[in-house]
Amino acid sequence: MKEQSSEYRDNQQPYDDKHLSVMKEEFLEYFEEKEIKVFFDGTLGAGGHAEALLQAHPEIEMYIGCDQDPQAIELASKRLAPFKEKLKIVRGNFENLDQFLNDLGVEEVDGFFLT
């Protein structure tokens, strides 16, 4: 049996900086009229949705991105470098949301994204 390379996730697709975010326009449309200060993204992935939302909402003060995959976190960190002052990346499962928010001193979140 051939060992799976660490550059592939369970769906057998390699991560790269050309990753396309699914339903990005619908995602942005949903948050279009909302003012967002703190946002939690429970499935950060390569950071495509995060990048789009941070560009569309300069009022965001803190964007918390969560993912279990260290390679995804590395790619998202590079992609989102222009927003590093606003970005907090946590490695783990979004089921631990309460712990992550407590650790960051966050009491209220204005938006969530889970896929």
C-alpha cells in the first residue's frame, strides 16, 4: 500500500496558492451589509474566504482563523500576511471555539464561517 504524501489532504487534492474558494461571492454577499469587528473562521483552509472578507471589510479588528492542517495554516499565513495585525490563527478543531475565544480574550464575535 502506497503511503499518502503529507502534501495531500483527505480529498487527495494538493494545497497550493492557486486554490479557488468555493462560493466566495455568496459568502461575501451574506456579510455585505454587516459591520464586523471580530470574525471566526472555523475552516480557514488556504485563506481564500478570509482574504476576500478582510478586503471587503476593512473595519474588521480581529479575524480568527482555525484549521487542523499545518500545511493549510502555513499557506493561509502567507496569503494573509498583509492582514497580520488583524489575524489570529489557531491550530485545532472549531469544536474548541470557546477555548480559543477565551484564550484570545474575546467575549463577542460578529460573524462565523464553518464549512
